[in-house]
Amino acid sequence: MEAHALHRRGWSISAIARHLGHDRKTIRAYLNGVREPGVRRKSVPDLIDPFVEYCRIRLADDPHLWASTLLDELRPLGFTGSYQSLTAAVRRLGLRPSCHACHAARGRDVAIIDHPPGAETQFDWVELPDPPAGWGCGRDAHLLVGALSHSGRWRGVLAEAEDFPHLVEALDGVLRRLGGITDAWRFDRMSTVFNNTSGHVTAAFAAVAKHYGAAVAVCPPRRGNRKGVVEKANHAAAQRWWRTLADEVTFEQAQAGVDAVAVRLDGRARRREGQRTTVGALADAEPLHPLPLVAFPAELAAARKVSVQGLVDFRGNQYSVPPGMPGAEVSVRLRLGADVLHIATAAGVIIAAHRLAPAGAGRVVRDDGHVVALEKAVLSAFTDAGPCRHKTRRPPSQAARVEAARLQGLPSDDPAARVVIDMASYAAAAARLNQSTPSTTDGAGSNDEEMA
């Protein structure tokens, strides 16, 4: 400010430099606007500089993208900075646009619930909107997330639906990924677990809990904070994995992706009794009960459509059915824990049974009888006749011309159509004859001749 004031009074740059004790180049740079007060020139380039435009585009497309998710995307691109340097750069450069529609009311009282090791696992469904079209899930895919309440370790299993068989299958998959069973399971008031009319756990799910040896705890109405651990895991799964899932990813690849994210997040830092530890270390120390050898034997049914090759897709593999059913709706039935699946018609008739292939193996499982029957059907339909010639001349037939004339109200060209049988003409001729002479034998003959 003093340099600008002295310059306006007519002082030279050399005089201002001697008066302020600075170099003339420095004074000239400030007077010309090349340098600004309080802004120092960087001696080395910032690590975020090559990635600023990418961050700006991603945050403009998705203002709620987590900085940790953005860091996961920047790592393969060559960014070597830390999470703290990334968040500082996002704030300093103003890369994240504000979203005024998401400001919610806050200020509720909350309390931290103590969870002893091995005491509880929290479960919840996550509805994932707009899944890839190749999955055949409709508007939403479904992820069952289970989290250990003490350590915070979580695992998730994708499912096509949220009905009872899919819940049991996903539950078994989550438990095996967690490595054991806690004393109790906590759910919200989902209909497959809790009967809101009777106020008790459903009989079917009570059998499931007995099979695994766990008690079932259901959250009271409007008390979602009781399972805050799994709610946070749901948030992490949606933001760190689902939000950036590509369209070409298959169902099996997506399951491998969510498994990788969950394992990576086991490295989150925690502090217990003043000691630094991780989520994974806490989870490994939890006393969990062993799992049963097989899953609860619920019967899963999935609707499928037969392809033109007589194959049915199921979990990354294809299974054959008898020929003559392309496009037919069938049901794939699998009892959990079994290694044989059955394919039934819409009426419930079993038409095929196959050994279950590993999910995502890409195998084509064909029954020998189906192969022979398909070959016989193909050979029987084979013909050596030439293909249809599409450029031949084929004018409208006689029947078509007659129908066209009828539609237009025109006389037909068909000779048979011109023959009109009207008995009124014969009646009029007979009346004229009866009014002439009395009928005699000869006269009758002449009348007959005249009528003829």
C-alpha cells in the first residue's frame, strides 16, 4: 500500500525501493500487478496440479463424491499425494460445488452404544438403483450388508431379490465372509424376519436362526440408530463401490468388487484404550462361533427365459433344457447347500436337472439326452430346398381380386358371382301364365315350354 501511495505522489521506483528497503524488481512487480501481497510463489509444483481438471470434472458431475473415492480413482492415474493433501487442495481450490438441496435438519441427541466383542452382528438390505441392464434385476439391485458391531468389519452379498430364500442365501454368504457367528443378529422390521402383526419373529426365520445358533434382535419402530454400524457400512458400500461401478461389469465381477472394497476398509484406523489398532485387528480378536457345514436348506427360485440354443442362464453359467422351448419362461430351482439345480416349466413340471457349476465360471452344462434330441430336431427340420426367391412376380390371385371388388362395391369378375338365382322372377312368370288360358294337358305342356 505504501509503495502504491508513494508512486501516486510521483516517486520513482528507485526512490521507493531505497525508502522501503526492497529490490527495484520487487517494487516494479507489485506496482504492475504481477505479484500480490500475501501470496508467495511456489518453489516446487503442487502434486495436485496435473489432476485439478479431472477433480473439477468429477466433482461437478457428482458433488457428493467422497474424497476417499476420488483418491481411489486418482491412485491409478499417478497421484502420489495423501488423503489430507487431496482434501486440502479441494478446499483451497474450491473444486467441490455446494448442494443446497441436501442441507438437512441436525441437532438430535445421540449416544454411543457399547458393543462387546462377539456379541452382535447387524444386517440390513441396501437397494442399489439403476443396476446394469445385463443383470436382469429390474430397477434395483439388492445388497445384504452384515457388520460386526464391536469392530466395524462388514461384508456384503449381492442378491436378485429380497425374498426369504435370497435373504437366507445372502445371510449365509455374509457370515462365511465374516468368518463366524456372533451371539445375536440385529435386524430392522423387515417382513421376511419380523411379523409386524403378531409382534414376533416369523416362524421361518426362527428356524434359520436356530440352524445357525444365534438369537434375533429386532429394532423398535423408528429407532434406526440401534444399528448405526451397518448403516455406516451401507453408506461406505454405496459411495466407495456402487457409485463408480461401470455399466459393463457382470454380476459376479460386481460381487468380487464389493468384497475387495470391504477387505480394503479393514485397514481403517481405530484407537482402543489409548492404543492404535485397525478394524481388521479388532475383528480378528472377536470370539465368533463356528459356522454350520451347509446353509439353511431354503429353496431358491429364479425366473429365466430359454435361449434359441435351448440354454438357460444362471449365475454366470448356462444349463440345457429339452429342444422346442426357445423363448419359454422357466424357473430355476436350487435348494441351498445342494449341488444339483432343477429347471421347471411355468406349470411346475421339472424338465431338467444339472450339477451346479461354480458361479461365474462361464460353463455350458448340457445333458447328453438334450444334445441328442436337439441334434435330431435340427436334422429333421433340415431341407435341401432352395431359399425363397424374393424378386419373383406374383400378382393378386383370383380370390384376392374378388375380395377387393367386394370391398369396393364393384361387380366381380368371377363368372360364378354373376349367376343370380332369384325365385321372384319365376313366381312372376307363373302368375302371368295362370291368368291366361285354363290349364289343359296340352296347354300345360305349352306353358311348360314357354316357362322353359
